[in-house]
Amino acid sequence: MSGVNPILNTDSYKTSHYLQYPPDTTRVFCYVESRGGVWDRMLFFGLQAVLKREFLRPVTRAHVEEARDLLAAHGLPFNERGWLRLIEKHGGLFPLEIRAAPEGSVLPVHNAMMSVVNTDPEFFWLPSYAETALLRVWYPITVATVSWQVRQSIKAALEKTADNPEAELPFKLHDFGARGVSSYDSAALGGLAHLVSFKGTDTLAALLAARDFYHEPLAGFSIPAAEHGTITAWGREREVDAYANMVAQFGKPGKIFACVSDSYDIFAAVDHLWGEVLREKVIASGATLVVRPDSGDPVEIVAKTLELLGARFGVDVNSKGYKVLRHVRVIQGDGVNPESIKAMLARVVADGFSAENVAFGMGGALLQRLDRDTQKFAYKASAAEIGGAWRDVYKDPVTDHGKRSKRGLLGLVNDGGYRTVAVDASRFEPLGGGVNVLRPVYRDGELLIDEPLAVIRKRAAAY
């Protein structure tokens, strides 16, 4: 995103809006909320990355000239004088104050998560202009929420069935989504959002984003793993040699490696090839083999795979009375989504196995099978200062009251539960007392809060 012209990082129609406000408008106040959706709580995350990527670079005269020429040909008016004044008065940096909930907070839907207002009356048109770039925070918030919600399901199963649930939890949901998203940027930001709740990932772009935007030297981990191409390259008649090679290459004491085992017959592979022919080699290696089924009904396949592995490699019964496989584990990476994870866990537990035996790899359902309407994200103006007085701004369509927007100057308080409240016009503090949870994170081109991922992870895990 470093080469994007900030003036053009908006929707076309925004360029005409500076001409549409009432005369004497000096400030516009906007907010972001989830108007409901799949989840009733959202994990707020990703604004810091958006601000660092797109709001710390100044607008230049070259940007103005490029935008002027393009928009004229595009058929739209261009506020050339306004952008040149931005350069003259503010060095090209945005005179905005952005407030937001602390990243890692878990907020009920229908609440203001962040607010935006201009700090210079001359740039009343800027809060709305910035909507396109700022509202893209919906994506990391939604991914972080999916990951966090899955964490709750896995955590509950581990607490019921595992001796050390906290040690197991960080690696139970693995990000397989890099190839299934629309761009490198999506992989980086979405993959990073997943790493708020877990530490398992195959999305390398997310590691770089964590380092660049959240001061985390190494946010996630992976293990050597096979794909179908590396296994089937040996041919069906030499399938066992492909598996033996995995043990020889990666089967070191204390190490973990994964092998996809359904290229031909998952049950024969687990019961005969792994469970008989290679059993002693796996055990002697001192490593943990993770068997990966990759087709069929995930609930049935995982249950059958656990049963076969238990019969061949043996089990121990932990202090909570659940079976724990010796030497082997299972990871399911096909047909994985929040609902199927719940179903698989329910079956695993019902069959008497600890949830620690199973991990999950989620790709498209984690990073791509969602959009802005998954949680009905909206960025709306709720107040405008016109002629020196603040005026409520809102919509309430008779055709869809679910799109009714909030009105007035807004903040967020947490007095036993989060709720959106009215704030004063000078310090944006709640009129009824208390502290506005929406704290200043950006003002006039400067990032005011720059938190490490470790702090955000701790905050999210506390909910």
C-alpha cells in the first residue's frame, strides 16, 4: 500500500462531497459500529496497522496533480484548493482525531468502536473522505472475531478434557488461508488478526505484518508438513515409502511433523501403513506424528482416525478420564469452519478422547468467507458543527429500520458492560460521567498509541 496516492484511496463520489455540506460547516463527527450479524461480540483489532500503512504518509503536490488529472477525466469535481491547503497548513498530514477502543477489546455489537472528527475547521469534509480507507478495519476485526469465537469453543473442550488446557490452546487452530484470499495484503492483515488468539499459522505474510505493525519479532509458528503432491510423487505402490521418508526427514526427538494421509485410502494408511508397517519407526523417532485427513465428512473422518490411531499406538487416560493418544495426533484441514469445529469437538469428547488429540486448520472460512456485511459494519456521520453549534446527523430509512444510524457526539463506556453514550463537545468525555473508552490513537498525522501484539493478545485472552 505504500505507493497508493492517499487522495485516491477513497470512493469516487467522495470527491464531490466537499460541495454538499451546509454553509458554515466546520466539523463533522463520524463513528464506526457493527450493526449486528453472525456474532454478538466483536474483537476489535487492526486499526493500528491501517493507520501505519495509510495515514502517516503526507499528501504531496504530485499526489494532487495526479488526482486532479484523473478525476477530471473520470467526470468528477476535485477539491484542488482544499488539498493544496492541507499541504500548506499541515504538511500534507490529515488534521483528524481518531479515537478507538483498545485493540483486543471484545465489544458487543451495536456500539461505537471508534470515532473520527476533524481538528481544523477548514477540513470539515475530511472525516467522511477518509471513510473508505478507515472502514477497511472491518476485515481484521471480523477475522479476529471468527478466530476468537473459535478459541472459545476449543477452550471449553480443552478445559473439560485436557490436563493442561492453557498450554494446548494456542496451537489448536492453524491458519491455512494465505492462498485463498484475494491479495498479499489480505493474507497479511487477516492472518495477523488470527494471531491475536492463536500462534499457529502457515501465512508468512502475517508474521511480517506483526513485526512491522505490532512490534512482535515472531508471532506464529509452524511445522514441516506434507502435501498431496509430495506424497503422490512416490506413486500409489510406494505410498509407504513416502511416509517412511517423512519419518526419516523430520522424525527427530521432541519434534512434530504432519503428513496428509488420504491420497488413496485414509483408513488403510492409518491402520496398516502408519499403524503396522511404520509404527515402530514412528515410536523410535521420538517425534510426534500428526496425521492429516483431507476429505470426507470431517466429523466422521476425525472420529474414525482417532479410533484407529488409538488402537494401533495406544492411549493414556488423563486425570479427567479422557483418552490421550501416544506418539500421534490428528489435524483436520478440510471442511473446517466455526460450526464444524464445534461438531468435531462434540464427537471427539463423546467418544471419550481428549480435545488435545486434535487440531484444526482453517483457510477460506477464516480469511475469506466473510465480508463487510457479515457483521454489518457501518461508518456514519452522527454530528456536524454548523454555524458554531453541533447538530445531530442521522438516517432512519422507513424501508429498513435496521439501518437506523446513531446520532450526536458519541463515546463508549464500560460500567459493568459496554454501551454507547453521548459525550461533550470539548473533551469528548461522557455527559453522564465516567471515562470514554474510545481513547485518542491518532491526531494530526501522529500515531498516539503504538501497542505491541503481546499486550493486545493479553487483553483479548482476558475476556
